[in-house]
Amino acid sequence: MTQPLLGQLVGLVALGLCIAGFAHKRDDRLLLILIFANVAFAAQFFLLGGWVAGAISALIVLRIVLVRRYKKSWPVMVAMLAATLGVAGLTWQGPLDMVPLLAGLIGTYAMFMLDGIPMRLMLAVGAGCWVLANYLSGSVGALLAESLVLATNAVTIVRIYRDRPLPQSWQGGPGTPP
């Protein structure tokens, strides 16, 4: 099996993991599944020669592990932003590498500082960057994965929005007419 073909197959594995992750309404389940998806994305990008995207995807695994323990920690987030810039600098090949770098920076802020719908909206912006990075790297599986992540994420945002508690004034509470 050739390296590009193997990269495409690994991208399809990442596709399945991303769909499973973004279908969860619980942030902790989403993050756990994204650990495995990003291992697959890193392998796929390395197999296709996308060194910055591969390095940032590998770093995302660490970011997710840290987010699960240090949510809302500015020092840990700043360290991850610096690490993202560092691995991008070490593996930089040209201006197109700005796309996965931007995706990594956006995702870092979203995962550390946001929750629920705001986190998913910011991750959608990052996913848009990854769609472009996948297109530029020629990865069909990862391009499909990120496109479906955007769609699945949008559906989950709607589900979370519909499941939110209604304000007391809408529930026939005090101050509402009988």
C-alpha cells in the first residue's frame, strides 16, 4: 500500500471518529473521542507530507488531555498557544501552513475558555480552517471528515439549544398570568 493511499484511509478513520465525537452533547465525551480522531489526523497529515498540520494535530491530542484537567486555565492555554506556534515554526514549509496554524490557535482558545454552544461555534470556525487545510493537502477522507464535523456540530448546537432550560417566566412561574 502506498503512503498517500494509507494517508487517505487513515483520514477516513478520523472521519468516523469525528462524527461520533461531535454527535455527543456532553463536552467530556466529545473531547475524549477527539483525542483518537486527532491521532488519526496527525498520522494522515504526516503520511501526506503536511508537516505543520501533522504536528499541530499531534499537539491537539495533548491540548485535549490538558483541557480535560485544566479547563479555563489561562497559563496552560497560553503554554499550548506557544507550543502551537513553536511546532508550526519548526515544521513551517510556506504560507499555506498559516491555515492549520490558525485552526490550531482558534481550537486552543475555544477548548480552554469556552463551553457548550460558544465552544462548538468557535470550533466550527477552526473546522473551516481544517477543511481548507485538508483540501490543500489533498486528503479526501479528512476533507469529508471536517465537512461532516461542521454539519454534525451544527445539528448538535441545535440539539443543545433546544434542550436548554426555559426562563422561569416562560414556565408559568411567578409573575405570569394564570
